[in-house]
Amino acid sequence: MFCVYILRSSSDKKLYVGYTNNLKRRLKEHSDGNNFSTKDRLPLELVYYEAYHNGEDAKERERFFKTGWGRQYIAKVLKNYFRSEKI
């Protein structure tokens, strides 16, 4: 099983998108500061994930989330989450 995941930094409120074949291990690597892209943005919160049977499908979805259309999709799907954060 492959997962596309979205993390949100508590320090700068920015999102990080990634994919993995082991979500639990990958989240631990992020929280332990073992990822160059997120080590200075700790702590991180998992806000969204999708599971796929095929790694190529997950990789394509990750690429989509990193586009403008993908960011708009994320904002729409998580609108209530982001709205509750503004309170």
C-alpha cells in the first residue's frame, strides 16, 4: 500500500506533500527531524492522506497536489479544517 500525505507545520502553517509505502515510518522520520525539507518546520501534523495500491498512482497524485490546481483542491477538501484553525 502506498500513501500520499499532507503535513502542516505548526511553526509556519505551511503544507508539505509527500508519498511513501510506509506512512507510520515516514511520519516518525519527519517528527524526528530526519527529513531535510521539514526538519526546521517542526512540529508537524498529519492533516490528510490517501491510500493507493500502485506506487505510480501515488506518485502522480503527489505531483498533482504540488501544482496550483492541486493546492486549490486541498484548500477545498480541507476548508473546514483551515476555517477552524483561524478561530
